[in-house]
Amino acid sequence: MDLMRLKKIYDKMQDDESKSIFSQRLLYSISNNYDYIIEMVKQTEMGKMLYQKMSCENKRYVLFGCGIRGKNIYKTFNKTNWFCCTDNKVRGMEGTDLLFMDIKDIADDCENMIFVIAIRYYHEEVKKQLISLGIKEEQILDIEDIMEILRNKQYFDLPQLRINKKEFFVDGGCYDAQTTFNFAKWCDYNYYKILALEPDELSYKKCRSILLDKLQNVNCINAGLWSADGEISFNAEGSEASRIIEDGEGKCTVKKLDNIVCKETEGVTFIKMDIEGAELEALIGAKQTIKKYHPKLAISIYHKQEDIIELPSYILDIDDSYNFYLRHYSLSDNDTVLYAL
């Protein structure tokens, strides 16, 4: 490992929170020890709050949701006094020794229980289900309520972000258009242009329909960002699971950002990338844009273990004047964002 390069990145971190996140993610990348992620989550505002709510010694906790989110919550909050797990669709949490019980059996004796709903979709229906079984609302902790707050804060909550008079925003991986709308709200709709790119055709069609109906000066492109124009193997799921892969049967169009914006009369001011591990290739394809206009960058830095080093290092290779901030927006190892300003 290049210690000089690590020191240079660390020294570019502009506050203690950024330095702490960098250290925890770096150690996690080296060791694959999830305890470092747990410590990182504990240090976030939402993480602290949730740890307090899930650390009552006189309470027993029931995890409602045996899918990916349920597994992440169980893994991150591993010191919680878990009593059991439950779900309407599956009969247990694979890969854990957590006891599974039917919700109706649990509800018969639940006075000292807290029900943690770890489901993204249908969480409101689950909440109504629990209340209908006689469980009090104050006994219910809905993780989606917290995740929605985090999603709305992501990419735009850093106080050091400054709004330009003519914002030109590039949304790399617009998925469901939420980030694009959050950008428009952040700058009070005073922007020159939005360029929204999404390689998954199904997600692209949804985004395009929503964005063109509700926002002006938006250019939607059914392509991913990459280091060159062309086609590449792609796993299209119509969801957050869509990603560029090696030797896949599907294909998607990819474009080099420098080629897309080279004829624009205004320079790009803000680039966001959450593109499932393609961030380095996309930054290579945006090299001239970054060098010429020094845009604000908000780059996902968690998809690959090496990203915590490779992404900030490459940005500094392009423009050594950038300074860094790191923020974390989830209750697991997802959604760590590198801000380069």
C-alpha cells in the first residue's frame, strides 16, 4: 500500500467526521471486519439515535423483515437484545441463528417488546398489521422512516456545498429520479440544466416520464457513464440491483461525459455518481470536464473495497486543489459519499 498516497488523501479530509469515516472504511476494506462499519454507523447522527432506541436492557426486540434490510439491521445492531425475527413471506433469516416465530404467536405476549420493521416496501401495511394485533404504536420502530430521511439528505446536506448562479447538474445513475428532484429543491429550481443518465431501460423510462413532466431543462439519456463511448455487459433488473458486469448476456450503452458536455455553452458545476462500481471509469471519462470547470463532486465510494483509495486519488491526479469530505447515509456499509470541493 502506498502510504504517501494514503497520507495525501487523509490530509485532504477537511473535518474530523471525514477523517473518521475514511479511517473506518479503509480498515474495513483491508480487513473485511464489519466491526469497523458498526463503529462508523454509531458515529452518525441517525446511528447514535437508533442505537439508543435499540439498547434498552428491559426490552426484547423483534425484527420484522428477513430480507436484505433485515439482515443488515441484525448485522449492524448485533448487540441488541433480539428475541426473534418474523416475516409475512419467508420463514426465517438465512445465515443467522435468530429464532423465527409467527407474528400472531409473538403478539400474544408482547408487553415489553419493541418491533423493528426492516422492510422498505409495504412497511406502512406492516405497521397497520401490528397495530391490528394489539401492538401499541410506541412499540413500533420503522427503519424506513429513518432511511427516507437519509435518502433525502444524501448528496446535498453538506454545509460547504455552494450554489452557483447557473447550476449544471449531472445525475449519474438517476434510477428513480429522487436525487434529481432533491437537487432542484436544493438550488431552489435556479439551474441552467440537468443531465440525467440511467442505463437500465425500465428505470430510464420511469425517470424520463417523471422528470420531463415536472422539471424544465432536463436532458435524459438512456446510458451509463464510462471512460469511453460504446456498449458494455449489463445486468438489467429495473431496480437498484442493475449494474455493469463482466461477460453478461445483456448490454447497455455507455458514454463518456466529456463527449456529452463538450458542446455546452455553460460548464458543468455539480456531478453526482452512484453507478454501482463504475465510478472510477466514469471519472476517467469526465477528466477534461473536471479539469476545466472544477465542478462539485458527490461520488459513491462504497461499491468496491479499493474505491476508498482509488477514487479520491484519481480526483487529485486530475486536480490537486480539491478538498474532501466524507459522509455516511445508511445503517449498513452502503451509501458512503465522497464530496470533492
